[in-house]
Amino acid sequence: YADPVDAALRALKFHGDLGPARVFGALLAAAAASRSLRPDLLVPVPLHPDRLHERGYNQAARIARAAGAWLGCPTAPRLLERCRSTPPQTG
């Protein structure tokens, strides 16, 4: 990703800046709407409980919530469960 998207993603994931989630959610919703896609439900990828505890929030759930608000679609952030802790993809 190029600037400013990469900086916004890092701010969202690692610095507790939730503003980019609203922007990314709006962009996701706009992309879906431009393709006439109207999902019945948005299910974000869950974090492992350890990572969720460490971060304090699930960035995918925040993006899904924002997209759902634009699309008039519910989200189900607890429908799936991540059972295995995997190493971070960064680094």
C-alpha cells in the first residue's frame, strides 16, 4: 500500500486510531454499492483472544461495522471464533 493508505492502516491496527476504520468502511461500502452488491450480513475476521486483549479492539470488526452502517446491513463480529494464535504478519 502507498501513502496515505499504509499509514492509515498502521494507525488503525497498531496505534488505536479508529478514524481510518470509518473511512475504510465507507470505501468498502461504496465499492459494494457500485457493483450492486447488498450483503445480508457482514462477518469480520476475528482476532485470537490474546491478540484482541493486547489490541483492545478488532480492526476488521470496526471496518465491517462502518461498512454495514453505510449499506444498512448488520454485522456479526462474534459469529466466528479464531481458535489458533498465529504470529503477526508484520516484520
